[in-house]
Amino acid sequence: MRKKIHPSSSSFDTPKPSCVDHHQLHPHPPLQTAAPTTLTVWRKSLLFNCNGFTVFDSKGNLIYRVDNYSKSGSQGEIVLMDAAGKPCLTIRRKTKLILGEHWGIYEGETTTNPRFSVRKHKSLFQSKALARLSPRSAAPVGCGCKVSIAGGEGYEVEGSYKQRRCAVFDEKRRAMAEIQLKEAVSGAAFGLDVFRLVVQPSFDSAVAMAIVILLEEMIGSKT
């Protein structure tokens, strides 16, 4: 019998994240709940002969999907889509520099003014740091985006992606999102292909998923 990939209904009952929230205008920022959003990430595309990800919410509903026709690490552009196939964010590889790999996270399928510039951390010494996200453009006034970009806030990704134990920290060292191992209800382990993504209400779940995609491209899953 196949293992149950998505979380059980007893998980956090939180509003379903959607990339549509990035583009809808609100007179005031939306109210946030206290509970984090728990997503289940499956490192597999629903399309045949594709690499990618499939992401479910706590009720088993499809939230995000990534379908790549190229092998992991070879493409210069990856699109994070919602359940209907609408682009939420696009991750584009920039020119590879001496100091390491650089990527940009863009709204929808735009090609200018990235929300974040991402740099893979490189050090000759042991370090928990994996990557650094730097804001590149201010969010439109009243857009309702959950990530504070205009204030110049950046984020550090630390831990071990290969072990599915890492977190995204803000400038005040608060964990905004965490990647965690997931176990089936029966106690059987899923391995590295299925894991949890826990996102705090003040952070954008689409950006958190974009970070997962980047870690897969930068580091990969091979031990």
C-alpha cells in the first residue's frame, strides 16, 4: 500500500497559501494567524519524464508544483506554479561568478526587478550557512506581500539540506521557515524525497518553497 504523502487532517488547519495573494491589492495588510503553515513537499513532478516538486497543504490539497524537463542543476530557469499551473515565482540563474552561484527570485514570469538575489555561501571553513537572500526591489504599495522587502531585510539559510534539517532566519535570528524530515503515521520513514516545510505567518510560503528549489539546485540531494 502506498504511503500517505500529504499531512493528515489533524495537522495545522491554516489558510491555503496561493501566489494570487502576491498580486491582489489590499488597503491594509491581511490579518495573520498565530499558527504556522505546514506543507508537505514531495520531490517528484506529477508529469511523466519530468523532475520537480509537488506540494500539499495540511488537508492534502495541491498547493504548488514544479515541473522541469531538464535534469536538476542544468536549467537556468525554474517556475514555481500554483495548483492551476499559474506562475507564482520564477527562479533564474545569474552569471556564475568567482565568489559562487547567484540566483534571482522574480514575481510571476517577469524578467526584471527580482524580489530577491540569492547567493550560495562558500567558505573554506566549516559553516552552517547555506545561502543568503538579499532584497532587490521594494514591493508595490498595498500588495499584501508577507515578506518585508522595502525595509531591506535579508535572510540567511542555515543547516543541512541533504539531511532535511535547515531553517531560514531573518536579521533578528528568528526562524521564518524550516525544512524538517517527515514520517508516516505508521512510523515508516519516507526518506529524503518527502519532507515538511513549516512556514511562519509573517513569511511568504511561495518564497519558502523557492528557497527549497534553490537548495536542491545548489546542493542537491545526493549524500
